[in-house]
Amino acid sequence: MSDTPDHKFSAPEMRVPDKPGLENIEARWIETWDRIGINSFDRSAQRDNIFSIDTPPPSVSGSLHMGQVFSYTHTDAVARFWRMRGKSVFYPMGWDDNGLPTERRVQNYFGVSCDPTVPFDPSFTPPFNGDVPKGHRNTAISRPNFIQLCEQLTSQDEKIFEVLFRRLGLSVDWSLLYTTIGDRARRTSQQGFLNNLARGEAYPQEAPTLWDVDFGTAVAQAELEDRERPGAYHSIAFARGDGNGDVIIETTRPELIAACVALVAHPDDPRYSSLIGQTVRTPLFDVEVPVLSHQLAQIDKGTGIAMVCTFGDLTDVIWWRELNLPARVIIGRDGRILADAPEAMGSASARDAYSQIAGKTVKQAQTICVDMLRASGSLRGEPRAITHQVKFYERGERPLEIVSSRQWYIRNGGRDYALRTAFIQRGTELTWHPDFMEHRYDNWIEGLNGDWLISRQRFFGVPIPLWYRIGANGQPDYESPLLPDSKQLPIDPSSDVPNGFDESQRGRSGGFIGDPDVMDTWATSSLTPQIAGHWIDDENLFSRVFPMDMRPQAHEIIRTWLFSTVVRSHYEHGVVPWRNAALSGWMLDPNHQKMSKSKGNIVTPADLFDRYGSDAVRYWATSARPGVDTAFSEDQMKVGRKLATKLLNLSKFVIGLDDADASAIPRQPIDVAMLHRLARVVSESTQALEDFDYARALERTEEFFWWFCDDYVEMVKTRAYEGMKDSASATTSLHRALNTMQRLFAPMLPFVTEEVWSWWQADSIHQNQWPSTGELLADIAELGDYEELLTTVGEVLSQIRRAKTEGKTSQRTAVEYLKISATEDQLELINSCMHDLRNAGGLDEVETVTHDQNAITVQVRLAPTSRS
RNA sequence: GGGCGCUUAGCUCAGUUGGUUAGAGCAUCUCUUUUACAAGGAGAGGGUCGGGGGUUCGAAUCCCUCAGCGCCCACCA
């Protein structure tokens, strides 16, 4: 320690305060850590001496919430552990400001909206600054200008996040900060896409896709969620083409009859076998459609025969594709019924019926159709109300529709069995914490029903970096896109110009046009290891940190963030992007509900830091087992604060003892046994942390700590005071144990451990070596069964205490006479510690008796107490 | 419908290859304040370990089964 330069760590003068306290210790140590740079990543370190973390970039719209405090603390405990193990820890922070939440905030704050067709204005200033008047119609601005505003606005939030994360004690190297809409992220994202395109892993396709009619964009399977919605079964009669009566189908979407292209029944369903191959005519619209068979038709569902529409749900898409049906689309991208009726509707009455619903929303059209069906007699009985699961975009407000559109995809195994198997195999190359989380990964991949749709018809985000030639016919040539050079990235095809063209040719015949779409936010987030590790611009650094050691994240985004990162890394580097995936649980409110603003059960982190201290909040977070959903608990923070206070007081006591002979060797059995027990704790804690189980490490250390305070210290403190011949054994053992315990607690309680460390050591505890059993036990003798010794002596002490409590007297009361009955072996152990036992119990005369029973019995005669 | 997790004291939870009498914290009650700590300390009460069956000398722990809660996924005419 003496070789640490003084200028690096200027702890307050090494002394123990008279009245130690936890007030304001955070600010002092945050300042010191910053100054001496204890969290700085050492770029010269070799890969095997680096621990790298693919930190989840929090979305910075809004404020830090306790769920983030919860999970980020877990990662930090692991980071601090590895730093003490001598690793150079690559622990970056990123801000996720590329996405809808940021886009919305910028629109509302500045009164602007992004329009890629507007030219970039270098001298642009926003019309408003958070004071947008009601009724203002947003000013359309270019995408580069919009991105500037995003960066400007989010930087304010990011500052607040940084302050809170520092207060929490995250040992992030802030010089490694990135943002997901920043230049480097856009470059990485676009280069990654171009590489996927060059290798054939990304491809465009015109196909039916799930579509959010409010956002006006396609969405990916991973962004769907089911919601309970009221609906109704409608029994509807289709006239048979041969004139032999009706076929009754059941549907929840009668408004789609105009989009009906077939009926389908199961091939083994005898009720319809004679009908297969025949035709029927749709009610109202009088279109002739075939009756076909397909395995996916369910015999026991409805009437067993289903109406196929283009497109009502994903099964319709399968039928449409596999049965080679025509497309008869009636829903537009705005969620309204198209103005023009499908060509198949020939009759005037059909066209008239269609004109009733044209331009209406889906909901309005349904009401109208049901009325018309009822009037025409095609509706059999009344609609029967049900509730059913309907697919929504997770951020959307109306059910998804399916529209046909041209989109970009990345192959993820959803349409390729071999590839799917390869990705499941990649999952086995990761070590999962907890291990059962791997099932969710496998489960997701096995359920994929298509490739990953990455294009979005939005205006803000990382643009698809392509242009298309416009032919003489005025149509874009999508077959051979114009690519940018890697050096040009990031580009925005809406304002940048492809090589060999100039801006005047934009949108003209013989000229070019930019791809209008942006990429899904996950298409960029799936490259966080590459972004954080500077894949695009610092090959040397990237080779030192990638594949990363750890990906911490929440379990509900295994299907999105985790899986998509594996996909990109598989393609780009042929490896899994990390060695370990650490999945954190959710923080629940005290009633085990998911916390949410609408329930009003949100507590702000800053308030808790003020009331309990950062270490106490961290104690709550790190006492939750990895991956387990955990209730928010201020009680647990109180316990954490108690622990921190106790550590202050114990440290004050132990450091304050004379330790004249620093080279003294622990010799007394109780001292040696205590150190052996502690060595076991070191061993278990180390193992636990290597396995990402900070909670077990904390629990083991804490359990030992309280035993140490309550029993061991009570027994040896008199001897330590005395200055007798065995005093040195006690003081050196106390020092050694305290030194070790402080370091064991350091990853979870960084502030209080640094505080007490500073009272007697010259450097930062966080730059110290993690304790080892070797250093604890190197110079002390083997001891047979140290646990037997400690429990036996502990039992005697406990019985003496109980006698005093039952005698309703102070623990200080002397014991006139004590008779211990135990086996010969037990008495030998007890006698070896009798000196300490006498001190702790206030014993006078002691008699020992051997017996054969296993149980130790103790008779206690208390000295008379003088009550004044 | 498939998968995963959970179910242990009033509450929140430990209990890691099966092993004395199942533990901790909080809460409750009793006792205890001049030498590290009252934001302390010493103790007490409180549990048929979700139900049933099995394996074993021995099961909270392993197997089977049932139930409840939660999550992920699929289906959803």
C-alpha cells in the first residue's frame, strides 16, 4: 500500500472519527473516485485480464425509476468484484435516445415533426422551447435537424441520469459513454446492415405485414402483445354455388366479408368433404369464392369452416400463401376501408354495399356490415359477445391490421429450420444466470413464424442507408440499390446524395430516391457490444473487449434485445456476443404488483438515497436473488442502513485497538477458529460472485459479520484490551478479519466500506485485491474441527446469556458459580477457550463435569445484584 | 395448448451434491443503558416446509401427481 503514490488517493487523515456516521459520505467518495479515476478502463490490458460488460442503455425519456436502480446495482456489484480481482473492467454507459419515446418528447417540446422530404437547414432554430402553445401545428423539419434536437433535449435528461447513477455508486467509466442516436451508433448500425445485405442476411420483400394504423408503420413479431378485447361471433350464411342452400361460417370480423377470398375446412371433416372444390358466394358482395381444405382449419372451432380474408389474421396469411389465393385487400394503411371496391365485385348491389363502408374505420364498417347482413337475412341469430385476445403493437392503441407492403428483413431462423437450430445452439454457448432463463430463449426461437422485420415507416431513427435509381418510367429500381461507401457513414438518404448523382436528380427520372424507412430500434440496439466496443473505429479496443463477459438485462426482453444481439453477432463475428447473460428480475411494489405511475406507487430514488443512504438502497437490491422478482421494501433498506452503521462502529473499535506487533500470529484456538470460519466465507463468497450471485455473497458475509460482532468480539475484546500475552493473537485476528470483511462487503456497500477503509489504509478499497483464503490462513496452524469448537463454545455462552435473561438481570451480572456438563471432547474445546469465556460471561468459579450425552448442560448461579 | 418459475413463521425470504432439534430479518413480547455501537445488546413465543403418494436408515431437499399464484410463448374463424 505504501507504494501507492500519495497524490492519487488523498483520503482524509487516517484517523477514526469520534462519532462515525453515514451522513454525506457519498458525495465525498464520488468526488475522490472521479479524481483518482478508479473506474477507468485500462486500454492496454490484454483480453484475458479484462472483464467487459454490455451495459443496457436506459431510455432517458423521463426519470430514473427504482426498477433501474434495482438491476443496475446488481451489475455494479459484479463489476466491482472483478475489479478487485485485478481485472480491467470495461463498464460503459449508453443512453437509448433512438426510439419512439424520444421522438414524441421532441415533437411536444419543440413543436416540430420529422419529415425526411424537407431539406436540411444548417441554421435551423426550433420554433419553441418547451412552451408550445395549444393547437400549434408542428413544423416539419428535416431528419438531420430532428436528430440534432433529440440530442439536445436528451442531453438534459442524461445529465440527471448520470448524477443519480453516480449517487447510486455505479462504477461506470463515464468516458466510454455512447448514445444510440449518436454518430457512432448510426455508423455501426448502418454498416452492420450493409454487411448483412452484402452477405444475403438482409433482404427486402413485398409481403403482408402486421401494421399499426395509428403509427402508420409495420411492426415486428417481437413487438406484439396480446390484449383482452370484447368481440362477438357472427354466424353468417354463404350461398352455395350449386344453389343447394347455405354454408354457415362464424367470424368475429364480419366487416372483412368484402375481403373474403375462400372458405376453408379441414380435409378430414366429413361435414364439408362434399363441398370441397365447390364454390360459394359471399353475402352482400356476391363474389364467388372457392371452398378449400387445409390442415390448419379446426374442426371444433365455430362451425368448422372458416372464412379466409386478406387479411384478418396471420392464419389468413398462411392460407393465402399456401392455397395460392388472390389478394382482395380492403383495409388501407390508415385503418380505413379503401375507397375503391375490389375488382371482383361486379354487381351494382355489391358496389352499392361496398360504398356504404368505404372510407369508414374498421369499427364503423363492422356496425354497418352487421346491419346490412341482418337486413339481407344472411346473419343467422344475433351476434354472441365474447372476449378474446387481439394482437396489438406494444405501444399501440388499436388492434393491428395486416397490410401488404415492401419491407426489409433480417433472417433470424423464422423461415429456416437449419438457421433456427443454429441460433438455439448459440444459446447453449452462453452461460445463463439463472440457468432456467435459457428456456425462454429456446421457446421464443421455436415459436418464430417469420424473419425479423427491421424497417419502420417512421421518420425518426437510423435510416436504411440505401438509394434507388429511378428509371425512365419514373419507377424506383428496387432490385439493385445504390450503396454508400463505408467511409461516408452515417448517411441519411433523404438529405445525402449517392455517389455519381447530385441533389437536383432526387426524385427525377434517371435520378435517384432515398429509401424512406428507418430501422427498428432493436436493429441498432442489437449492436450495443459493437457500439460500446468501437467495432467501427477502433479495432484494437474491440478485440480486447469482445466477445464481452457479461450481458445484464431484464428477462422480458430476451426475445428482443438478447436474441437480436445474438443474431447480429452470429452473422458478423461467428460467435455469441458474450459469455454470460445475467437476467434480473422485476421490482414489484410492496403488494407484489408491477410498479407503475398510474397506480401512484412510484418512489423516487433520490428521496431514498437521502433517507437511507446509497449503500442501504444497494443492500436492498443486492439481497435479492438473481432473476427473482422482488418487492420494493423500505424495511430492507433500514436493515441495510443498520448494517452500514454497525460496520462503522465495529471498524472504529477494531482499528482503535493497539496493534503494537503487526507481525503477531493468531495462536489462540478461538482466534484461529474464527479465521478458518471466515476463510470459508471468503471461499463461498468468491464462488458465488464468480457465478454472478451477489446475493449469496452478501448473505454469507453478513451472516458471518453479525456472528463476529455478537459472539466473537464479545468473547475476545477483554483479552484484546488487557495487553496480556495473548492479546496480540486477538488484536491481529481482529484486524485481519476486519480487513477481510470490509473487502467482502465492498462490491455491495462501496461507500461505507471505502469510508472505514480510509481510517486505516492509504488507498482505495476498490483498487485492492479481493480477499483470499491464503492470505487469511497462511501463517496459522491447521485446526481440526473449527466449527465444532465455535458451536460448542457458542452453546455455553448462549446458555449463560439465557440464564441471565431468565434471571431478568443485566448481561453484565457476574456468575458466581458455573457448572458445565459435557463430553470429554467438548470439555476439551471449552477449556481451550475458557479464558475468553470467563471474560465474556463474567465467570467466577467454574466446575466441569463429563458425561456421555451429546447435549451440553450448564448450571448458572448468578451473583447477587445490587440495585440502587 | 406448450414451457418456466414460485408455494417454508403474521410479513419478506434463506435453506447448493438428502443428514442432529428447519433458519434469518421485520413485526410481537421480556430483559438490558458510563469503557465499538440504544440507529445498540441479550433472550422468548411463533412453522403438520401448498395437498397426496413414492424412493430411502433418513426428505423442505430426489421422483410422481394434484392445486393455487406469477411469467414467457402459441392459438385465437
